[in-house]
Amino acid sequence: MDVLRELEQARRACHDAGRRGRLGLVPTMGALHEGHLSLVRRARADCDTVAVTIFVNPLQFGAHEDLDRYPRQEAQDAELLRAAGADLVLLLQREQMYPKSFITRITQDALGETLEGAAREGHFDGVLTVVAKLFGIAGPCRAFFGHKDFQQSVVVRRMVADLELPAEVVVCPTVRDTDGLALSSRNAYLSPEERAQGLSLVAALGAANRAFLDGEHDSRALEALMLETLRAGLGHAPDYAALVDPDDFSRPAQARAGCVAVVAAPVGSTRLLDNHALGSPLGPFAHES
Ligand code: AMP
């Protein structure tokens, strides 16, 4: 496994690999956990060479968000990636990614401005800009993203389609802890009490999923159920709890299997998000069985 810190080196290694066979790209911000590693393993199974980028992208953080305290653990990440079968690790530096001359942004109407985009203004512009740049650097034939950040996967897919980018977007299932909490680098910020509150996100998704399977197809009723579960578990209102069409994030009046329940909420000073496609199994988790 090669660890590359220079942009030119990284570009050359990726393009050489891309000429030899299928290059898979896994973009991350580091502080890796099993969720990230599941993407690496999937890329390993699908591609000839697996490149993983680690870059805490300042463009996708708002002014008062956690850019400065975002966990960084390069040496441990490299070991985890080696064990998961990565070939190339690109440790990208801010000055190389965004030199003073950098003035371009990719923005997306509608999809990029609703729900998570409304809660974090400019967030998806930052995500799309860095993903487009990473695609430019690496030239992958496939790029792997997690369902955990569902809206992100949808905006990236749309960008790839709109701009005819020559890469296939592969979306991989959310990896959860035994208690049901979706793995996230930000879970490291949670105290035990906050973690218990955080479980109300998966509880809300589970409640909506069970109600749907029991025949409740009124989206507003399912959203109300999620809100109620979240309020009870958190002690305050979430940022949102919504049922969306997976293709365009419209809000159907009637839920159907495959509609995605999306939730986000602050827990202490941490913001958690989660989602679940209605009709597919969720749990039972350790404390429920
Ligand atoms: P991040 O480092 O948070 O930017 O995440 C990098 C990639 O890992 C994104 O495509 C995420 O959606 C994905 N990811 C993060 N957490 C999980 C998880 N629990 N399960 C599956 N994929 C995940």
C-alpha cells in the first residue's frame, strides 16, 4: 500500500492504475471506522486498484461547525486501510487542494438546498466541489459512498449525471453498532448519556418502518411518529424528520417501499444524521431483542 502526500504523485499513481485496470475511489475525511472500511472492502471486491482519499474538506464545514476539532488519526487510519486491502492512500493537504488561486464552486439547485442542505447552508456545494476535484485527480471508474449520508449520495449521483462525469457511483449499506447507532466519526464526541439520546434517531426510523409495514402509508403520519419518537428520546426537537422520494427528495403524500426516512438532530454539541429505506429490515439491535 502506498501512502501519497503530494498531489502530483497521487495523480500519477491513480492514472497509472486507471490505465492498467479498474480504479475504485473511496473519498473520506479520515477517523476511519467499519462504515468506511465496508466501502473499501466493496471497492476491493469490485475493482483492480483501490484508492482512498483522506481529506477534511474545509469547504463543506460551516463557519461555526467542527472543522478544527474534527478527529484526525492518520497513522491508525493507514493501518486500518492496509488491513482492508487499499492500494493507494491519498493524504491530501489543504494548500494543495485549495491554493490561493482556487475560486470555483459546484452548486446544485433544489436537491442541494433541502433538508441537510437547508440545515447546513453551502454544505453540499463544498461536498460537490471536492468530489469533482477528487474525480479530476484520480479519474476513478467507480466511486464508493455510504447510504449513511443518503442525501450526499443522491446529490453526487445527480452531479455525475448532469455533468456526464465518467465515473459510476456505488452506494453501500449503512454500518451500525450493535445498539443500532449508525457508525460515524463524530460519535467519538458523544458522552454515554448523549449516545443513549442518539439512539432515538434509529428508534424513530424503526418506528416509522414498523408502522409502514403494518399498513400506515400516510407520509405525514409517519413523519409525525418520527418527530414524536425523537422529541421523547432527545428532550428537544430534531432538525428534521422527513420521508423523501429517493430520486429527487420530493415529499410524497403516500409512502411506498423504498421511500427514505431521513432524520437529523443535534445531540449535545454533536449533530447526528441517519436514514432508512422503508420496507427493508432494520434491527433488532442488542437492547431490543
Ligand atoms: P466521511 O469520512 O464522514 O466523509 O465519510 C466517508 C464515506 O463513508 C461517505 O461516503 C460516508 O457516507 C461513508 N460512511 C460514513 N459512515 C458510514 C456508515 N456508518 N456506514 C456506511 N458508510 C458510511
